[in-house]
Amino acid sequence: MKIALAQLNYHIGNFEGNTQKIIDAITEAKSNGADIICFGELATTGYPPRDFLEFDDFIHLAEKSIDKIMDYSQDIAIVLGSPSRNPILDGKDLFNSVYFLYQGEVKYIQHKTLLPTYDIFDEYRYFEPAFEWSIVEFKGQRIALTVCEDIWDISDGNPLYKTVPLDEMQPQKPDFIINVSASPFSYAQANKRLKVVMDNVKRYGIPLFYVNHVGAQTEIIFDGGSIAMSPDGSFIEMPYFEEKISYFDLEKAKNSFTTQEQPKEKISLIHDALVEGVKNYFNKLGFTDAILGLSGGIDSAVTLVLAAEALGAGHVRVLLMPSQFSSDHSINDAVLLAQNLGVKYDIIPIQSIYSQFMDELKPLFENKPFNVTEENIQARIRGILNMAVSNKFGNILLNTTNKSEMAVGYGTLYGDLCGGLSVIGDVYKTEVYELANFINRKTEIIPINTIVKPPSAELRPNQKDSDSLPDYDILDKILFHYIEECTDPQDIIDMGYDEALVKRILRLVNINEFKRHQTAPVLRVSPKAFGMGRRMPIVAKYLS
């Protein structure tokens, strides 16, 4: 028996496009002699469809997709995820299901049991968990069908999950497992995913075929990495960030593979994920061109390189907007980077615009000293200019704020926090430097001066980030403990960090939640990103 795993890039709500992509893959698999082809979780709808699932028409279109795909199941079995209606009045209206289609019929449907409600997941909002489990027989083989999280609990040991679906299926003696998944990317996910598959194979002693999505849906990125694993722990891992159909011989899977594992270097994965995220955000929304403000600093430099890789240099434009506080080397660095990449750049000095603002505000400010107000006015002037070009020419503004800045509120609403997409908002400043060095690994694309000079917003004379923030190597570690690991404040202090510094940083994180609620979607590359996976109140007293 030949089994095909089709890791595809779906588009939420694009039923016609998703269905045609699935049909094309089926046709290819047939021509290659596959007996079964497997697609991802909620393949018909794209993942996560969120509140679209509350529309009856949306579910009807998913059902029509299944009907159309079923017509292509002659002489090949099709395994794919799609919502199904709950015929029983108890519970929610829908199941998150995996369908087994063959010879023009729905031969079997297995519902997902373990519905995640952590981080970005909110499946119990929409779906009823499965309450019965059985296997499907096909060509003399007994197959355990599972959906994503239904194999993850074995590794994670989540006490909220009382049922282990595969344990329920074991008395029926399955010959192998198929898992249809939509497992979002983080730089730590690939190793976790491989461990989960291996834990299941060791526990049950049968092959497991795991198929994932690729592409991105707004801020959520999928890396693929689908896996076929034998009982001896040997496996083949499919490429990351690439649509691909791979074929596996079941008899070989029952014995041993020649292991093929994908590289898992953190910064390389983050780089590829961000490029994928930008590309999909633009393509799926029908956008083609981007704009960003290029300051000569490292954040905008890295963002520009990623955008140029994702969209092509001819589809990216930058504005250089120096003020009286901008250094000559920053302007020169920005020009050099734009020329290195071949992107269009324009220089619009903002000193005269800023002066006019200050003249108009002088009677109101009553000779009060220069402070953050004047700094924010500069940032907002730049935001207006970026948005003006965006509106006039249709270039979508990319936000260049990093995670360290976003965490502590080191940014100006309606100024440098403007944008339709936050590219590096889940990348700490120290990781931005690692990305810059990764980009320059073969040749100097980002000017070396951009990387080595002290970071500065250049909003007042001789300003440096370190005037307002601790060194980033300290700041980022404290932020990581608090944001990613949810470590208690006292525990962070007990690690050896200065108590006053920890309290100040965590207070900044909490009181700046209102800013993050008003910023662009953040491409998620870490286990805990700002956005839909981190839900904090704006009005709260804790640590404030």
C-alpha cells in the first residue's frame, strides 16, 4: 500500500481554491499509484476559521467541498479534515472531524476528541468532543484516524484531557495511525512535534503518518514538517515551508526508514517563517506592494530584507525621514541598504514639518521643557508620511517594532507603531541582531555599521536606547521569563536579577497592554506571541 501525505497551503474560507488544490493533489497522487492520500486538519475551510464556524452558510460550503472532493475518490482513499454537524441536540453544533472517502462515499468519520483551548487555540468554543472511537478498515489494513491534539496529550500529559483516543482504539488492533494536523509554527515546535510522534510510535508499536499545513493565516504560520515514522523510531520528515506531496510504502513503514530529518536551527527557522508570513499575508489579501520607514537602524533594516525576500525588491518601497536629530551615518546606512537590495527609496526630511508643529503648539505648551511629547510628534509625522504613500499608491505599511520594544511600550501609537502587519513584533532585540547576522552570513547586505552601532530612536540629541532601557541582553531574558514562561516576579528576582529592575520592567509590560491592543497583527514565531495567544486585560492593577 502506498500512502501519500499532502502538506498544502490552505486559505481560510476560500472553498473553491482549497477544494481545487485538494483535487489537483488527488489527481497527482492517483497518477503516482497512491492508495491513500492524506490532507490536513480542517483542510476544506483552512485553519483556524474561528467565528466563521458560527455561520450556517460557511458549514454548508464545507459540506459542498466534501461532496465535490468525494467524486474524485474512485480508486483512491482520501483522508482529510473538515467540520461536520452534530446530529445530537446535546452539546455544540459541530465536530472537528477527519473524513475517510472512498469510491464516491463517506466510508467513515472520526471526530476530534481533545479540543485545545490554550494559547492561540479556542476549539472548545466551536466544537463538541468525540464520545466514541473506532478504526476504519481498508484493503486489509486497520487504520486509526486521529486529529492533531488527539496524539499530543501523550507527550504533554495535560490533566484536562481525561481520554486518550488511541488508547480507546487499541483493543481494535489498528495496523497504523493517520493524524491530520494543523500545528502552528514556533521555533520550538518542530522538536516538540517530532517527540510527540515518536512517543506515540513507541507507545503503540505501529507506524504513524502525520500531515500538517504550510503557509500562514494572518499571524499564525504553519511550517509543514509532515512525518512518516516506523515502529523502530526511524522516520522521514518532509520539508519546512514548502507545499509538497510525499509517498510512503506501508510495508517499509512497518519495518524501517532511512531517517531524513530537517535542520532545526532557531534563527534560520525564524527567518523562513517571517518570509512565509509576509508573503502569505500579502498574497491571501490580494496585496502586492509594501512600504516601510527605513531609519538606518537594525529593526527596519531586517524588516526590509525580509519584505524584499517575500515580495521581491520591486514590490517594496522605503521612506527615509531624517530629522535634525538623525545622524549622517544612519541616513547613509539606510541608503546603502536600499541600494544593496535594489528597492525604491525616497528621502523626506521632517525638520520643517516638525518645526511647524512646534510653532503651532508653542502657545499651548507654554515653554515647557522638551520631553517625550516632542519625540512622539516626530514619530507621528513619520507615521503620517508612511500612511500617505500607502494610501496614494496602495503600498501596505509594514511595522518594524521588535518584541522587546513592544513589550515595554517603547513605541509611539499612531507613529512608529503604525502598520498593517507587524513583521518582527515576536522577535526580541537580541534575536533581531542574530537575524541580521544570519542575513549577512554570505555577503554584507545589511551595512555592518547598522549592526554594530548602539541602538537609538534618534528623537533627541545623542539619544540611545540604553538611556531608557536596560541592556537588551538583560531585558530580553527578563521578558522571556515573564512572557514565554509566565514566571512569577519573585522567581525572576530569585534568579539573580535586580529586584527594582524586574519590578520596573514587568510594570512596563503590564501598563502598555493598551498599546498592543491597537497595533497590527504580529507574525507568531515564538511559543508565546503578542496577539490572539496572549490575552491580558488592559485595565488591571497587577504589577502596575
